[in-house]
Amino acid sequence: MGLWRRWGFSAAGWRDNRHGEWWLAAQLLLLAALLLPPWPAPASLGIAWPLMLRLLGAALVMLALAGALWALLRLGPSLTPLPEPMPGSPLVTEGPYAACRHPLYRQILLCSLGMTLLLASLLHLLLLLALAGLLGGKARREERALLALHPEAYPAYRAATPAIVPLLPWLDWR
């Protein structure tokens, strides 16, 4: 229970979203949905999905999991699943955070793309788009709090580093 409290979780927060709990709940729901079977199944449509695309999808999932682990480890004790940063946490700008301000979100999208290719699923493509929308909003919420926590350093970091995916307006708002 100590870690949950340290991260800022509370019953009141789940009721009023004070630390972004609803963003996390929606994210977890969409991530769980990635485990659903493909819909419609390509075979039911008479489509033979190329093995090369399935292998590419599996490779992307594995690459995303490795990238997420790297980002998690680099964040260290500053890690929180909520879009509200840990009070007093340092601004992490090295490792995967040098290439992207939200590398965990990037890895989630990469994993979702991998699942879409692996399963050849319209449902999973829709989940990828939903995750892109959700994570773009969650990252914006997080950045308001990071700017308040690091007013001297965050503006320069934000200006120089892509948010999630460079050149995609909803996912990079430098």
C-alpha cells in the first residue's frame, strides 16, 4: 500500500481524477483490450495475411517491450503510472528520454502497432488509434505538471525533444 500512496493514489483521486487516475484507467482498459483476439479474423474475410507482416509485428512487440523496460529503469524512483510527477523528482532527459519526452508512451504505441500487424486486426488498428489519442492527451496533462515542477529546465527540453512520435501533430507538439 505504501507504493500506491507514494504514487498519489487515493479513493478520492479515483472519484475526482485529482492526479489523472482516469487517464490511467482508460489506458489500462485499452492495453487489456490489446489481448483480445483479432476481429475480424483475416481468414474469415478470405485474407491470407503475409507471414512477413506477422513476423514484423512480433518483432515490434518484442522491441517495444525492451524499450519500455529501458525507459522504466532509466526513470527509476521518479516512476509513477499517473500523469502527475512524483513531488521533488528530478527531470530525466538522458537515455530514452533524450530522444523522446514520453518513451513509455512511444513503446506502448509501438507494441500496439506490432499487435495490429501480428494479428491483422481491424479491432487492433482501432485500439492503436484510440491509444494514440489517449496517450497524447495524457502526455499533455503530464507536461503541465512537469512544467510547474521544473519551470527553469522543462521549456528548453520540450522545445528540443519530440513528445512521443516526431512530426505527428497530435503526438509531437513542440
